[in-house]
Amino acid sequence: MKIIRFQMDGKEKTGLIEDLNIIELKSSVLESLNDINLDKFKKNSSYPLENIKIKAPVSPSKVVCVGLNYQDHAAELNMDLPQEPVIFLKPPTSIIGHQDSIIYPYSSHQVDYEAEMGIIISKKAKNIKEKNAGEFIGGYTVLNDVTARDLQKKDGQWTRAKSFDTFAPVGPVIETEMDPHNQNIFLKLNGEIKQDSNTKKMIFAVEELLEFISHIMTLNPGDIIATGTPPGVGSMQPGDRIEAGVEDIGVLENQIIRS
Ligand code: MG
């Protein structure tokens, strides 16, 4: 099922996508992720998907990102495979939704895209084991881990480079029923394919990441784990149109503009 958060009449609403329509739900996104029977939440209102203002599907307390998690990306960079995940955070203020604009900051001269699959946490998770990880996953989304590459190199640590407002486009939906271990993942820049891989090439699978991260920090409902980017990372310029996609989830589209 595809769960969506959208804006209508000045209000934020939750919906379920069926064909090309949104069926409005009474429940919040998090309530919807924690209940298998969504029929009881369905309202009598449905709207055609086109022209709907789609919001980022969750408002997390944090976005935990994994660096260098694709075998083919490590090969491209001539780097050894990491022994354990390298993680960093993006603040919730960096989040924007489908079709929102990424703002190119004046302090950077190289802003890169990174298409990633995002895990949406549905329940509070601390010290969980790989084998139970599924109980804490509400679904999956697409995330673009926008990075000011020059500042990342200059600073040596990543907070500034990863944290600008608008540097975490997320969406357009949460897919609740897919297999995360074999999904084509891609990115198109102005319609031209730049990244093209599959989540089966991840070094650390979704369940391993949950065990590793929840040992360090409590994951709250709505938190997002960005699972790393495949090869083909590159720069964007103001005016560019960026489409990041994961096979069963859909395509997250944004444009980049000058601040
Ligand atoms: Mg990344």
C-alpha cells in the first residue's frame, strides 16, 4: 500500500493511493503504518492524484544516514568495503517534499545529488535485533541526500555539508509492502539517467542497519534511515530537475534554485 501525506484546504491530510486517486484516511500517517486494516480509517472522500500538493510523508525527530553502503559505489571510489556502517545525521529542518525546491546555498560551489532508499520507523526502537527489525519498519520511501561536496571535503566532518534547509527531499509516498532487498534504484538529472543500481548491492542490509543504529540511539516513530547511495553521484546546478526513484515506491521529483 502507498500512504501519502497531502495538503488540502489549508489542512494536512493522510491518504492511501488507489489507482490514480487518493482515498482520504481519518488516521495519521503513523497510525496508518501501525495498523494492517486501513479500511476502518477510510473516509468517503477521494481525490484525483494530479494537482494534489504532496507533503513529505513524515516529520521525523531525525534522519540517520548511512555513508558508503553500496558495493559498486565503494568500487567506483576505489575504497575498501567498510567493516561496519558509517553513519551521520541530517536535521529534521532539512526535509522537503515531492516537487519542493532544493535551495543552492551561496556558501557552496558543488551541490551533489544522492538517490537513496529510506526506511520509515513505525515504533520506538532501541537495541533491536536483526531478526525482529521488520516489526519496527512501517515502510519505505525515497530520499535525496543532497550534499555540499566542497564543504564536506573542507570541513572534514559532515554536519554543515549535509544539513542545509531543503537538503533532504523525501517522498512521494511510503510503500508498506515491498521487499527492500531487490529494488532498482535510480536518479535522473534533467531526464538523463545518472544513477542506476539495485538495493541488493547494499553492503549492510536494512535489518543489519536497524540493529546497528538502534544500539546507538533510540529510533522514534517517523524517524527515517537513509540507506546510502549507489554509484553515479554528481553535481546539480540551479534550474536542474532531479528525479530519484525506487522501483516499487515511485519517483521523487524536485528542482534546484539559487538562494
Ligand atoms: Mg548519502
